[in-house]
Amino acid sequence: MPVAVGLVVDNSGSMQRKKSDVASAALAFVGSSNPGDELFVVNFNENVTFGLPNTELFSAAKPSELDGALMGVPARGKTALYDAIETALSHLQKASRDKKVLIVVSDGGDNASTHTLNQVLQDARRSDAIIYTIGLFDENDTDRNPRVLKQIARATGGEAFFPEQIGAVIKICEGIAEDIRNQYTIGYASANEKLDGSYRTIKVTVAGPHGANLLVRTRAGYIASPDRNSTAAGSQDGVR
């Protein structure tokens, strides 16, 4: 089924050598996507901007349009990673598709945001988005922070990737596109009907044929908030 996808791409100074590879990976992702997908691009260094011609969601953007969105911002400045994710999460709420995904490509820790990591994790948990993160690090990168990228991905049932070679990013993006198409949505009615804003953890276990144990990747939990308009908690689970 079609999904809403935001590509959140680091354009700080240290990404200059990697820009063309990241653009190629994004195009590979689009090539593996559904024509009905809603797509947008968020570019960031110390500033956060939308890459496509306006801030509306685009359905099946043309490759030339997407390439321009990714390559049109010069790679320079610092890294406002948290601000970019917050902007993308907010923009996802305008999407008409039920399944919402962010793919975050960055090469380092945040050093320019007004938002904090705790705010990002809180808002990511409140959202229905799955966040995949791709960390592109140089050996001498003093700002590298893989722990943050892992935290953000795991909080939403996504996955963090840290390729050793930049060329592997294309395969990763193709794998993410496939992953998005092979997930289950499992809902349940909680016995605790209080919408008190508390965070409630989720654990899903699966037994395969003949009792074989299977690895399940799910959201870590949900926030019992009145703005969910339901006492049910949804988790988007990739069964492997």
C-alpha cells in the first residue's frame, strides 16, 4: 500500500564528498517505491529547508526533481539534526497515507539545534512514524554519534544502519523500501483505559513453526494521550 515518506538529509560541511552518493541512494529508494507514495525532502545544516519546489507533499516525484531537491543545497555549516527531524515529523501529519516513514541520513551528532534529543524522542513516540537512520561517518569525525541515531530509530520500530563504505547506501535504501512493504500493523485494546499521558512499553513475541523463535522489530511503546483519539495502541512491526 502507498506510504508517506520524508527524506531527511544532512547538508553540513562534512557531507560535501558524500552528496552525490546520497542522492543516488535516494533515487534508488524512489525506484523501489509505490507510484502512489507521498514524498518530501528536508535538507539541513544549521538551517532546515524543504527541498522540493514547495512544502506540499509530492506523490511519486520525478527523478530529476528529486535530484535537484537533494543537490540544490551546498554542503556547509553545522548540523541541526534534531530540528530537521522535528520539522519532518510535523510535516508528516499533513500526509493522507496511513503509514508514515522518515529516512534520516546524517554523518554526525547535533551541534546547532534548538530542540533537544529528549524532545525528538518524545515526539517520535507520539507520532505514528517509523524512522530509519543511516549514519555516514568519517574516521576523524569528532561529532559522530551513532548512539543517537540508534535511539531515534529504535523508539519508532525502525532500524539504524552504519555502512562502512558509502557505496553501500544504495543497497540500504533499496532494503528499506522493501522493508516498508513487508510489515504488519498489529492493534490491541489496552486494559488500562486511562489517557494520562504516560509512556507504556510494548513487547511482541512470535513463535514460528515447531516453536522456532523469531526476531520481531517493533515500536518500543506508545504514549497514552487523548490526542490519539483511541484507547488502542498501534505498533508497526517488522517480523524477521
